[in-house]
Amino acid sequence: MYSVHCRHDFIAHDASMVHTDAYFGVDPMTVNMTLADDVLARADLTGKINTTAIAQDRALLCETSNPECNFNDQAKLAAFSEAALLLLGFGQGDFVSADHAWSFLVEEQIPNDYVKAAEPLTSAIIGAKVAELQS
């Protein structure tokens, strides 16, 4: 059972792309459709969400609406790693299709037409994408 008194761990962090910050007392397992719609609305006319769109201001929303926002270095790493994995694991590196983003972020399922990357994702590759997203 969820309690507003439980603490986030490394995975459950403030400024998640589709989950409400702990401060608001919502079960962190519940997808916040307003946040999800915001991410998906960043798709261009071809249905792709690019690196710049993914890096937009979820952290700023946390910092401006949540007086207890915990966006320290560990939380930043978790938030940007989530975005990097979305782009690299389910997308083409510089973009992810809105359909794949929906499947992964909202339905929490591997997309039906998922194709494994030719090369494995390493911590160095993910770290480089995290750095790109933060810049």
C-alpha cells in the first residue's frame, strides 16, 4: 500500500516524465496522464519526439510547483537516465516515436514492433546521452 510518508528511491524520483512527485500524495505507480500527454504532445508532424523535446522542463515544473522538490544530483541522474533510455532503448537515439513512448511510459509494455538495437547500450552510451540532455 502506498504511503505519502515513504521516501523515493533511486528509481522513483521527483521530476519523472509521467509520474507525479511524491509531495502531491499520489501513488507513484499511477501514470499522470497530464504529464504523459505533455511528453507525447512534443512529437513533431512525423510522430517523433526528439532529444530537445524530451529534455524540456519537467525539472522546472517540479521546482516551481512542488515546494519539496528533490532535484539533487541523484534525482537529475535518474530523471535524465529515464529520458536517455527512452531515446536509446526504444527510439533511434535522437528520437523516439510517440507510439513507442506511449507503449513504454503509459502502458509500461515493450512496443509490439520493438527491434533490439544492433549494439548493446552501455553505461558510457547512456551517460553521453544524459550529458547531451542536460546541456
